[in-house]
Amino acid sequence: IVGTWSSKANTVFTGPGFYDPVDELLIEPALPGISYSFTEDGYWEEAIYQITPNPRNHSCPSAVLIFQHGKYTKADNGTLTLTPFKIDGRQLLSEPCNDGGVSVYTRYNQTEVFKAFQVYVDPYHGRWRIDLIKSTGEYMQPLYLAYQPPQMLPTITMNPTATAEYGLDLSLSERIKRSLENRYKTNAIKKDSLNYSLWWWSSASMMALGAIMFVVS
């Protein structure tokens, strides 16, 4: 389960590219999708970008961006519980036909419980995949391993007091800024679906073998 997992579009990832905790900005990806990250020591993070069509007016879809992070537990029966740092979650909701073009930015706090999860190599895509199964038994859309170790924001409460309406305290702000400055120095390694070196050498070998067989014949 350890790593950063992303939906098939591969455009939404957890980490500083989705949420800037210093300026409290949610950054819209190119395409909708979801991403979850998990650490070895029990921390998680999610990034969600969803677009919902408006059946009455197709030119007015609604869109939502959600960031949460916190701690997770795995029960003996396979249940996975994601408990957020309740004052850190953020949501940006856009309903262009109802909000006058002004999106609504609010705090967000939602504990998530999955009755089970499965991690395996997808036989079709050849990539590591995780299936998260909701408490209703419904499967979420499949997520594929994108980074390992995970690409995440600091696993701390970034707004440590419930009355922190005017931003972070200076020392914490500086720590997070340093983390964001190091975003391109992360040790997270992007996971590709294919080993291209192996593919190239295999192709070259097959071509050489074909040439030899042609000459012999």
C-alpha cells in the first residue's frame, strides 16, 4: 500500500503540485482524477478533482477540488480507516451557474472507511494497482502506483490551532516552505508501466534473430 497511487488519467497526484499549504491554494490539474498516498508509518494524503455534469444544463458542470491528510489504520479484518487532521482539509467548489463565477473555498473534514483493499499487478496494464472497496461494497475506480516512496506534503498538522484563521505560525511556515522548495529534490521515483530498456533490447534481439533466419532460409 505504501506509495502514491493515481487514477488512470495519471494527472492528479498528492503533494505540493495539488495543494499549497502556505498560501492555501488548491491547484487545478489538467484533467479530473483522484490520488491517494500512504507511508510506511501510518500517514495518508488524498487529492481529488471531480467534475459532475449538470443534466439540466450541460454548459454548467460543477467541479470540486479536495485535499485531506492524516493517519490511517488497518484492522485485522482488512478494514482501512483514514482519519484526517480535521483542521487541515480544504475544499474548493465551483458551480458556475449558481455561484456567480465565485468558487466557494472551505475547510473539509471527512473520515473515510474502506471495508477492504487489494494490491496486485494489473494483468492488462502491467502496473501495480490498488482497489479500494467502500463500506457499501462498491469498488472505487482503480488506482495505479505512480511514485514510490510517496510524493506527499509534510505529515504534520499544518494548521495546528483551530483558530488559525490568519495562517501558520512562522516556524511551521518556514518548515513547509523549505519542504515545497525541495519538491523537485524528492526521492519519490515515478513508476512507469514498462521497462523501456528491456523492451528495446528484446526488440533488437528479435530483429537480429529474424535476419539470421532469413539468411539461413
